Amino acid sequence: MKDLPGTPGTLSGLFLRFLQCLFASLSIMYIASTANFIRYTVYRYLAVAMSFQLLWSLSLACLDVYSMVTKNCLHDLVRLFATGDWLTALLSLAASSSSAGVTILFYIGGCSGDCTKYQMAIFLAFMSWITIETSALIMFWLLISG
Amino acid sequence: MKDLPGTPGTLSGLFLRFLQCLFASLSIMYIASTANFIRYTVYRYLAVAMSFQLLWSLSLACLDVYSMVTKNCLHDLVRLFATGDWLTALLSLAASSSSAGVTILFYIGGCSGDCTKYQMAIFLAFMSWITIETSALIMFWLLISG
């Protein structure tokens, strides 16, 4: 259980959760700093997806710390982690892609103002997707092999 | 190896590949039947992603038929199938989501003409994503358990 980097309850697992929280919160900050993201469905969706991912990753980071302090094994919860990570990863990829599609369209039609902020938010959302996808793959591996 | 429904070289596996080909080709048909999909980056991307999925699923359907006829076991190729299925599934989800984001924006801005066709193409792309994601999960399961 403790062999694979990124396993829950290890330092590498906690680092992965920290990266997810960091990217998701930075993405929310960039989105929220634009003047009128609330007008566009996709950017609202991106904000909701990133908030969901932030909450999920933060809860799991707390669980990792708890497990490291109390030396408890989180093996019984791997099924829950795997399902949650997969769903969050799918949600994040869908949100990032749809926002990217709309932002490209804005660029073609001549961009007004907040385009760089939207781009940064989408880049960070993709980064957070890469980290959550890594977690999801590790959890799935642990679920089946362990 | 032959226990799980959807395993390569079985009738259920072939049926899953057939569904993927069907949805992907219908989606391409709908996209191609619109007047000016070539003007929009996301719809071009959707067409490319669906073509890629069609080619991949068709090749694997042929392999399934070959395996059923010659009674050859495809166990050695599961690693390749799992990787290919995952990549195709990610590509399809990203393409469907980005197209859906742009189409929602078109609806808000008042839709001109081909919107229903775009909607149908995206619906079919999502259906094909669901079937390829199912295949990918089965392959991953087989890869680790077998």
C-alpha cells in the first residue's frame, strides 16, 4: 500500500493534494478577478468545477495529515477516493475544455479586456486537472492491486 | 480474462466497439452537414477527435473479429488497448466539452441556422465518449487484474 508515490497518507500524496488545491484556488482567483465572468455560462461552470475540486482536494489533504499524525492507514477509503478523484477529474477536464473553446472564439472575434485573465485561469485549471488525473490513476491502481 | 463483459475478442467487446464507431461516424456526419463548421476551431477539433476515435474503434473492432474467428487471445495487447482507449476518451471528452461550451454561447447570442445540427453532433460525441470511457475502464481493470 505504501509503495506507490502519491498513496494517501504519505508525504508525496499530501504534496499532490497541495498542488491540486494551489492550482484550483489560483484559477478561481483569476476567474473571480475578471469584470463579467458571471455573464458566461462556461466561466461560471469553470468556477464551480474548480471550487468543487478545491473542496475535495482540501478535505483529502486534511485526511492525509490526520493519517500521517495518527499513523492510521487509509486503505479502507481508497474506493471512495478513487470514485471522487475520477468524477472531479472528469468535471475539471470538461470545464477547462469548454472554457478554452469559448476563449479561442473570443480571440478570433477580437478580444476585449479580460482575455489574459481567462487564459491564465484556464491554464491553471488544466494544470489542476493534470494533478487530479495523476491522483485518480494512482487511486485506481491501488484499488485494484491492493 | 474472458469473464468481464467488454473484454477484447468477445461479442460484448465487439458490440461496444460497434457502438463507438456508430456514434462517432454519426457525429462526423452531422458536423460535416453544417454549412460552415470549418470556420470554427472547436468544431474542426471535434471532427478531428471523432475521426480519430472512429479509426481507433474500427481497427479494434477488426481485431476483435479476427480474434473471434481465429480463437486467438488478445491478452498481450491489453496494455496498448488501455493506453489508446484512455487517450481517445480524453480527446473525445475535451472536444465534446469545448464544442458544447461554444454552442451554448451561440444560443445566448441568438442562433443562426445550423444550431440543431451542432447540438446533435455534440450529443452523439458525448454518447461515443461514454462508450469509449467504458472500454477504457474495462481495459484498465484487465491490465491490472490480469
